[in-house]
Amino acid sequence: MKKLYFLFFLLLSTVMQSQSLLVPDRVFDGEALFTNWIVVVDGNVIAYAGPPDKCPVKIIKDTILLKGMTLMPGIIEGHSHLLLHPYNETSWNDQVLKESSAERAIRGAVYAKKSLLAGITTMRDLGAEGAGYTDVYLKKTIDEGIIPGPRLLVAGPAIVATGAYGPKGFHEGVTVPLGAETVSGIDEAIRTVRRQIGNGSDFIKVYADYRWKTGEPAQPTFLLNELEVMVATAETAGRYVVAHASTPEGIRRAVLAGVETIEHGDFGTLKSFNLMKENNVAFCPTLAAGESVAQYGGWIKGKGPVPNRIIQKKASFKEALQSGVEIIFGGDVGVFSHGENYREMELMIEYGMTPLAVLKSATSINARVFHLDGLGQIKKGFLADVIAVQGNPIDDISAIKSVKFVMKDGEIYVREP
């Protein structure tokens, strides 16, 4: 009798599992655009994606009509800081020095929800910027269903060379909290990476170059063997390393050491990007952050002379495109407002990419580069992280601003007519 009861309960729970038929005007599956497609979601998994007449599922619990909309995988943000907010509200120094970890965690919870409702179903957070492992616990509260938010991949504190990070401007007798964790030497590098992984970091972020003094140009920070040992230590634990790098030499050392992505790359050359391509290292250009910082400094886009940093960024991005290096979507959101991740997509197109390439970058390519199996595509067996936008973002990328439907892990967070 107990066995029969168990079988009945198992059958009942299967029948009661949520099942939805999604009927949009078109489907971008992470690779290409299709019309006359439907998508069936069973629980938290995509059960079918394709033409209606080939669908094997006959009984549907809920039909959701997405008229005029494009259904697509949830956006995967590749470079974010949930514990930061725009620098024209509060400077980076003051956020690190004057905002407590508790305040920043609360802000982070608000920004996580805002991001999810904007169609960002996964985020790679590139460092807590002085808030310790607050990002690890933000991820934990999302995973446990305490607060809504995207799936998070978190770095914890970034790793910087001793003396090369801020806040700066204080005499040697003043001890200030830093925006990252300092390291010098092989032994300390190994110890720090191991401790960070033990504390919950999903990957390790290092600064391969940075300014040694305020106002100076960036210079390489870590020696090649220091970078190599951090990569080897992370890989031994099944993790990977990403590098903030803007100079040709910083990029070169980071690539040769074995990092998986280069962030920013402002002064990268064709030689830099060719080296990245040869070593299967992806490039996250963070265009929106660069333009935002320039605007905070007084630049009005479309009026007056274009700042040198923007001219340089456009030139380096053109060389990245020429090299064929894998370009991933990530805007350094937090420098600008959370929920406005689309700004990076608009600039990637303005700087030379096609809308289709940008959408692939923000979905299937990011999923592959970040080792996110079962995400980034609308495909049978993949997790049901899907969104719908009004219009066709391949014709007009601004459609990505008009998010009308958000489903993460099979749960609906936005459902507008």
C-alpha cells in the first residue's frame, strides 16, 4: 500500500508541474531568428522549441500569447557590479569609504530585482569593490528564494598588486579600506586564491594592470609568474581567472598566464587581440562604462569634441573586430544605472557589430564562455530562462528596452499584455 501511495503521489506531482505554451511572433534561439515557432516549458525546462505542427506535447496547462514580440533566451550580463551605483550619484571613493557593506547589500538586492525585471536572467559580477564577500551572500539569498534576482556568478574581492589600487590620496599613516585584496609574491598569490575560492568565489578576478598613482597611465602590475600561479591555483579547484587589463603588456601577460577573459582592453592593439584569439581568450569591452565616465566628466555626446578616451576605445574595438577575437557582452553596469544594460548593446552596434552578433554575444556566446551549460539558448532540455521583447531586436536593437515577459527557471516574473 505504501508503494502504491508513493507512486500515486509521484504521478500527481508530475501532473501538477507547471506547463506553459509560449506563442510569440518570432523566436531568437540564441543563434538565429525563426518565425512560426512555439516554445513549450515544462517545469523549469524547455520541452520543445520549433514549428507548431511538429510539437509532440498535446496537453498544455497555460497558453501565453506574445503578440508582436520576439522570444529569446534571458540576457546574460558579462560584467556587472551589483554593489556599485553610478558615479555621478556617489563617487567610487565615497562608495568604498562611506557606504557600509550593509547599505551596499540592500542596494544590491534592489539592483538585482531591477536587473531581472529588465530581462537579465544571469549576471557575472566582477568584484565586490571593497564590500568583502557581500556579493557571495547576495547570490546565496537569490538562490534560496529570499529575494528575486538573476543567477549570479561572483568574484568576491578582486585581486590587485600591493600599492596599485585605491582609494588613494592619504598619507602613509592612514589606513583606509581598499576596493580589492592586495597580493605580492607567489606564496601570497596561491594563498589568496585558495582563500577566496573557499569563501565562495565562483571565479577569480585579477588586475593585470592599473595606475600606481592617481593621474598616471596604467602600467602592468603582476609579474607573469604571479599571474600564472593564480591561474593554476584556480584551475586546480575547477575555477577560472579573468583579468582587468587595458595596456598591451598587461593583456599579453594575462593571456600568456591563461586567463579566460580580458575586461576593458582600452589600449589593446591588433597584436593584442590576435594573441587573445590564438589563445581562445574572450574580450569584454565595457563600452558603456567608458562613455558614462566621459559623460560624468562633462562630455555631451553629439556636441563638442569627442574625448580622447572614446576615440581610443573606438579604435581598439575596431581592431578587436578585425582580429576575430570572441567578443562577449558586458557593460560594467554599476558604473551606470542597473537595468540599463541595453546601453552596451547599442554601443556594440554603433562601434561596428551587427545586431545578430550582439544578441548572440549576450546569450549563447556568454553562456559558453562562462561555462553555463543548459543556458543561453532556447532549445529542448535547456533551462527555462526566457524573455520576450516588443518588436524585433535584430531590426532595431532598441526593442531590447521593451521587455514584456521574463521567465527565470520556469518562474514568471514579468507578464505584460
